[in-house]
Amino acid sequence: MNPEERAPDRPYLRIVHVTKTFKDLAAVDDVSLDVHRGELVTLLGPSGCGKTTLLRIVAGLEVQDEGEIHQNGVDISQLPPRQRDFGIVFQSYALFPNLTASRNIAYGLENRKLHRDKINARVSELMGLIGLPDVGEKYPAQLSGGMQQRIALARALATSPGLLLLDEPLSALDARVRVSLRVEIKELQRQVGVTTLFVTHDQEEALVMADRIVVMNKGRIEQVGTPEQIYRQPVDPFVADFIGVMNFVPARAGDNPRRVSCASIDLECAEPHGYPPGSPLTLAVRPEDLRVGPEVQGQGNRARAQLQFVEFLGSFYRLTLGIPGMEKASLIAEVPITAVRDTDVREGMEMEIQFPPELLRLYPHQPELSA
């Protein structure tokens, strides 16, 4: 019986207490992560957070100071890259300029001394999968950036690796190509079923593509979850601020464990907040969750606001709102055009807004966010 049959639910990739230090900087600081077979897991975070260093450690291109890497039940921590089972795609494509698209894809297969018929069949199959069946004889310089990245992806998949590593593969492309290619990569990954680690600093890319997102900051993991969990239930202000747009408002815990006050507004939360009465807090709410004008329902959690600025963004308006007694904090509300179509929206007007109790999040006071 092979190892997979003995432990079908075992994570395909295990990163165990990995640390990597450059001089006095912990680029990766005691990181542990399990990735399951067939998952696409995104490492997301700002520049310098350690995501690319972690990917390079998995590939064996960097050697960790501490910790272990296990792939399919095998400890690969000390193996050189050539003995690890992965394909990798870089931001820069890294295609061989003197080889045609077909020869670039075939490169790894030729190194394995496979029969030419098998190589040709595999190259033809992959070029069909990436939607470029007719460019095999072209050289990289004759292809667009999006085409080159597709060829690089096919090359990484040619040897049927157990693990696919993608290091910001879309960041060098223009916005329109990037949007279409991220969908294609996700669909291709599902078809092939290859376990994938994808490094990006683009939050939208991560939300669209990932089965799970790993948010990193200063070498550590802040939160791991599905895109919906990361967006709707951020565990701390860093994640809340990094993913999407978030309003942060200074608040104070009330005597009632379900109530907080923001300036002159008394707000009810859906769940007890657990903070001692009077504790300084930071309240967080997404712009699209605020109810504005005609969307306001019932009597709770309502306030008057002054409309300071209006941005028309096609399918919705972005409104900047000032709250009396909250001079240091403006609120951003995003409302669909249909919600204000019959309302005379203009700067300087007063509007009623509402804070839905079930969509409010509270954190210990963060002056740098709520000031």
C-alpha cells in the first residue's frame, strides 16, 4: 500500500515552523502551513512580508534556518531544487529567447530523455490547454506578454509536477490581460488538479483565484481562510485594512456588552463584544455595508451625516461622509446607482446613514487607523 492510500487526508504540502533570517531581519518567522492536495493557496501580503522567501524555501532556492518542508509525506527540507517535485513560474517569464514556444515547453521533458513522440504529444496537449495551439514555432520575442506567461505556465506543467509554484506571475502584465489570465490560470489549475502556491500582493487577484488565502505581515502569518472568511471576518486591523476598503472609527465600549459609542452615536452590535465598559476601541465597517438614504431600515444604529464628496464609479457611487462629533474620521460608503437613482445626491447635503449590527467588527483601539 502506498503512502497516499494509507493517509488520504494528509496535507500534500506541510511547512513546519520555518524561519529564515537575513542578517538581523526575520524574513520568515516561525511559519507553519498545511496545503491540501489540489488546493490553490495564495500567499498574500505587502512587499517585504516574506511571501516570496517562503515560496523560494519550498522550492529549495533558499535554505531555511529552522523548520521542515514535507511534500506528499516526504521530508524534502534538505533536498536541492532539482530533486524536488515542482514546477515554477516567475514574474519575468524566464523563457529561453533562443528556443521556440514548443521547445520552451519541451525543455524539461527533453532533459528527462523522453521519446520524441511522447514529448510532441505532451507539448501539443499543453498548448491546447493554454489556448495557444498555433504559436509553437514562434519565439518569445514574437509573443505578447500574456502569451509568454501562458507558455511559461505550460513549461512548468509539462513534467506533471506534484506542486506548482507561482511567484507574482501576473504583475508584469497590463490590467486587462491580468484580469483575463487570472481566470484562465484558475481554470487550468482546476483541470490539471495540481496543488498550487501562488504569491501575490494583489488582494483582488487573491480573492478571485484562491481556495484559501494566507495573509502575511512581517514574516508571520496573520490569518488563513477562504476569500470570504478573510474579507468578512478579518481577525485583526491589519487584515481588515489590507483586504478591500475598510472604515475605521474610534469607539468606546458601553456598559451594555452589546453596545458601543462613536462620538454622539450609540451603536448596538449583534454579539457581545467582551470588552470592559469604557475601553477605547476601533470599530470597523465595510463601505458597502453602510446603509445610506433610502436604504436605511428601522430605527436602530442611525445617524445624520454630511455628504462631503461624491465619486461616480460606473455601477456605484462612493460617498465620503462626515459625522458630527467625529471630525477626525470620515466614513466611506459605496452604494449602487439604483439605491440613489431617485435621490438628489449632492455635496454638502445631509443624509441619514445606518450601521448594520451584524456587520460591525471591533478591535482594541488602533490610533493610527482611526485618527
